[in-house]
Amino acid sequence: VVPKEIQDSVSAILADVRVRGDEAVAYYAAKFDGAKLRAREIRVKETELTAAAKALSAADKKAILEAHANIAAYNKKGLGADWTGKNKQGAEVGERFYPLRRVGLYVPGGQVPLVSTVLMTATLAKIAGCPEIAVCTPSDASGKVAPGLLAALEIVGIKEVYRVGGVQAIGAMAYGTASIPAVDKIFGPGNAYVCEAKRQV
């Protein structure tokens, strides 16, 4: 059972993000992460992703590439396959699998950047064929996202990354803001507040 204090806190933040959009997202990024972001700074530039990947050590890049390949190979075996046939009466029957149009992935920040979360969420969204994949991950107080996360996102092929985390990120992905278009479904781990936000939206 989620404590009422967490439920109420999350509800208030989500309601604010729904009404004030980017303004609320920036307010909570400053309040909780110390990051003073303007709306135009919320999205990570592609040049930052590229630079992070180039700055990776050879060993780290090799590890990310190998993990990505293993995750993709394993999970491709579990993908549903379209099929058609005819039943006894001659009617065509079958199944078609459609990827979600737009997914939001939440990657926690903190002291230890979870590159594994990037690989386990983004790789699966890619092999499922989701045409649009947005990632939210918190920045530090200076507005920087952990370089290892950015490098992993670049390697996996994710270009739409936002430097916001917490309940405000979940609200932004669920409801959409001027800077962060809404998604159809949100995936990824988080703390008690993030999990409660995902439950409420």
C-alpha cells in the first residue's frame, strides 16, 4: 500500500504538470534536482548524445555493444509473428502484431547511472518496432545528464531525450507539454514517487 502522503504529493505534482506544462516541469526540476532549466533546454541536443558516445572508453563501448546485441538477440525470439490461415468454413483468420506508436522510457538518474535500464528498455522498444521512443532521465544541478546514459542512448539509436526526471517527467510524458509530446505508454523503473505517478496516470 502506497502511503497517503506519497499519493497526495504525486497527485498535486501531476495536476500542476497537466495545467502548467513545461513551466511546472522546470519548477519541479529546480525544486527536486536543483536544475534551473528553461523550456528550450529540456531536450538533450543530438550533439550531446554523439559527444558522449565518442568520449566512451573502448572497453565501455564494447561492453554496451555486446550487452545490446545479447539483449536484442534474446528478445527477438519472443516477438509475436503475424500469421493468417483459413478456418474450416473458409474464413480468413490470424493475428497481426502492431507496435505502440509512441512510448516513453523512464531512466532513473542518481549516483549510479543505470545504463542497464537504457539497454533493457530502449532495445526492446526498438526491436518491437515502436516508431517513436522518448526518454526522460533526470539531470544534475547543472543540467547535465550522466555521460554513460547519453552514450548508451546514442549507441541504441535513441535521439529524443529529455533531461527531466521524477513525477514531473511521468506527468509530461503522460499528458504532453509544449516541449515533450505525450506518449501512449510509459516503461521503466523508478522510486516510490515515480511508480505512484505511473500508477496514477
